[in-house]
Amino acid sequence: MTHTDLPLDLLREYAPDLPVPDDLDDFWRRTLEESRAAGGEVRIEPVAQPITELVVEDLTFPGFAGEPVKAWITRPPGDEPRATVVEYLGYSGGRGLPGERLAWAAAGYVHVLMDTRGQGSGWGSGGDTPDPHGSGPAVAGYMTRGISSPDTYYYRRLFTDAVQVLDAVVDLPFVDAARIAVTGVSQGGGTAIAAAALSPHARAVLPDVPFLCDFPRSITRTPEAPFTEITRYLAVHKDAAAEVLRTLSYFDGAVLARRITVPALFSVGLMDEVVLPGSVFAAFNALSASDAHIEVYGFNGHEGGGFRHWHRQVEWLRARF
């Protein structure tokens, strides 16, 4: 692998002039108001599993349109309010088996791992949340499902789920509402950006090699999937480029990041062929947060800093929470 984008000094200054829909705020306000009005039950149930030193629970909460979405809660024993980390998953992964991710809880946090609707069959141990919405013609994958309109686009539903899970956990007795962070790798990082931009409950954001940013440049320059799903779609739907780019502008992390004011810790791999470094810096440089840092892994691809970066995340978050 080689460096896949601009030199680092130019990346630190990269701030593309991205289109911002005139009705962006109205779109997301309407979307969230409609889903909250749909109601739905928050349920926490015990689950049979082999972990004995931590509490593992099955969370169901109302997501987009009130539809049930699954998550795992993993936490230290006891009901005293703790700092909480809500994690979103990478592309095509699901929440897996109970107890599969223990690191955040072992570090003393309440860890909430949100399932990804309709995904969960590409890696890991599977997912449990369906996406009961069809779409028009689409390329295999999730990037072009419903892409002809922001109202029907797949990521409208996923980003709404990401906000709704914060609504669901903020009042739990073992969650400290003033110390809730959102995080995730790749698609999970892009989703964390959206959640921090759209929810008042996110008090810190830690996107790790975040996907779903700077769509206009990413779909023309990124050599690896999943951005290439959009390229393939436009190669067939030759007159749809303006329509598609308009839809994507409502979900672009480099646009939504402008609304983030809470502390932020990003990461980027300069040899990343899945998420170009420029797209990560486009979002990072757009932040409105005064407390923002990006960890640069100069000789890594989409794996970024791996578990070493998790150590950095814990150190950074403890200094703020």
C-alpha cells in the first residue's frame, strides 16, 4: 500500500465547499419528530450467556418510524450512573453474540452496541434487526438503497436509529446522562458523526476511520467498496447524478460535522483505500468543536490504529468524563 490521498499538510487544511441543502435542518427535525411520535417500547431483558463478571442485557428500542431495533448493553454490576459509550457498527456487520465485545465495560463504562438494521451478514456473528423497507433499483449492498430521494434513502433510517438509541438510554438508572459518548469504526464512525450532530444527548464523539463523508469526492476517487457501489449505480443510471448527489448531501458527515460542538477524537489511516484520508479530514476540519483531535496513522489502511487506538480513546475519554 501507499499513501492514497493528499500530503498530510494539505489534508490538515482540506475543507471542500460541499453543497448544503436549504432544508437540511427541517428534513432532520421532521424525520426525528415523526419517529419519536410513532412511539414504541424500550425493553431491557436478561440474556443467557457465559459472562459472569459483567452484566449483559438485551435492549430493544424504537428506531425509525417506531420500528424495533436491537442492541446489547454490557456494563459493570450495580446501578450507579456511569459514563456510557454507545457504539455503532461497521458496514455489513451486526451486533453479534452477547458478550462478544467486552472492552468498554471492562474499562468501567456502560457499553451500548446498536445493531444495524438490515445488515449483519457480511462479517462477525450476525445481526438481529430487519429493515422492513424496500427500495427502487439498487446495486448490491446498502449504499444505493432508496438513493433517489432523501426520504427513502437507507441511511435516513440508520441515522434515525442512532439518535433514537440515545433517547432510549439517557434515562436508564445506570447511565450518567451528562457523560454519553458515541463511537464506531468506518460506517460506525460515520453514524457516530450523524448522532453527535443530531442528538443533544451525545456529549463526546469518537469516530474511528469514519466512512460516509465528502461524498462528491469519495465516489469519484475511492478505489475500493463500498463507495464504488454508488459509482456502479451511476454507470447504469446515467442521468441520475444530480439526483443522487442531492440525496447524499443530507447524509454527508462532512456537512453534518459542522453542527458538532462537543469534544471529538477522530482517527485516520493515510494508506486507507476504503475511506480516503481526505474524506475524514473533510469532516474533522468542519467541526465546530473547540476540543478536537485527530490521530494520524501514517502507515495503516482502513484498520487504522486498531486496538492501540482504543487505548488512546480510553485515555482521551477519561480526561473529559
